[in-house]
Amino acid sequence: MKKLAPLFLVCAALFCASSVSAATNDAAAGGTEFERMFNGKDLKGWKGDTNRWSVEDGTIVGRITAERALKTNTFLIWTHAAPHDFEMHFAYKLTAENEKGAANSGVQYRSREVTNSNFVVKGYQADIEAGPTYSGMLHEEGGRGILARRGQMTRVSSTGTVHPVASLGAPAEIQSVIKADDWNDYTIIARGNRLTHAINGRVTADATDEQEGARAFHGVIALQLHRGEPMTVRFRDLRIKFLK
């Protein structure tokens, strides 16, 4: 791949850094108002394993304990819509309740529920973890894997090869805006074949997916409870705006 000129890298990074606000302005001009995805009282409008998911103090809670291990990933699926273009905001808090300090979660979008499964979903994921590496990246659950690492603007070619286009910043610098064991604000914007993630107002990943037959333009939204060590993930203030 031809080496990109430094000026282009700077311009591309600045363009991506403004993409969240730009998409918000576009939505205001041509989209609907934000819709609440969670009523703060119960799991009405969602489906999943109620032995794993509950509502506590106005938040959706997913939990793994030492007594009740989780062998495979499970998901809480929003049943209201399988949106095309949208802007979604939510807050999350991830707590590792184990000596390793390990915890992993995420939010699926434009995804599909696996038939005859125990609430298993595959597709695009906005990643969340307790560690220093993956929060904010774009991962395709049950599919092509990592499509944009944290700090990357990428293009996924027609053959599925992931090409880094520009840097959005050093992963460690982006990590510095993410609060450990505390509430963080997450934004997902999906418009056409371009997918953008941001945490606490900082763009973390931006990908343009050009692989026909593998990319998705609509699908379900779901919250992930990742198998592994005891942990708790909490979600609140889930809102979505459908974009025209």
C-alpha cells in the first residue's frame, strides 16, 4: 500500500474526529428524534436470559458469578426494531469481579440472531472491556473479527482485507479518556457502509465496509455478556435516532 502523506493523515484524522458531531447535525436535519430504548423499570422491549440479565436501580445489568459460570456469550436483544442507519447513545459501567481484572462486553448492531440458539447474536460490535486494549474498537462477532482497532480509520476491501487509512490517535491516549469501573458515554453511528464509534466524545474507530455479501446494512441491536471471569456490566440512558 502506498505510504500516505503526513498532511493527508492529519486531515483524515480531523475529519473522523468531527464525524460524530457531523452525523448528529445531519440527523437533526433529516432524521427522527431520539427514542428511549429502555424504560428504566423492566426488560420490556428486550429478550434474553433473565437468569443473566436484570434491572437494578434504573439500569440494565448483566452478571457472571463464580457460582454461575457462563460458557458461551449470551445477549440481550432489543425487539423494537432492526434499524438501518442510526445514531445510538448509551452509558456503560464495567466491573471486573475477579483477581485477573478481566471483564468484556459490547453492543451489537446491524446483527442477526442465530436461529435456534440461546440468544446468540452475530455481527458488528462496539467493543467494551476492563483492560487497556479493546474498548471502542469495531469487531465482527462470529464473523470477520477485528475491522478497526482502537485508534484506526480503516477500509474493508471487497475481498475482506482490512486496510488502515489513517490514525485517530495513539491507543494509550484514547484509553486515557475511558474511566475504569465508572460510567462512560458511548456513541455508535451507522450510515450506509460507514461505521463510527466514540467514547466520552472521543472517536475511537471508523470503518468503511466495502465487502459485499459480508457487510450488513440493517439488523438487531443487542447487549453482550461475554463468557469468562466473574464480572458485572451495566447499561443506562440507551437512546437511538433513526437517520434518513
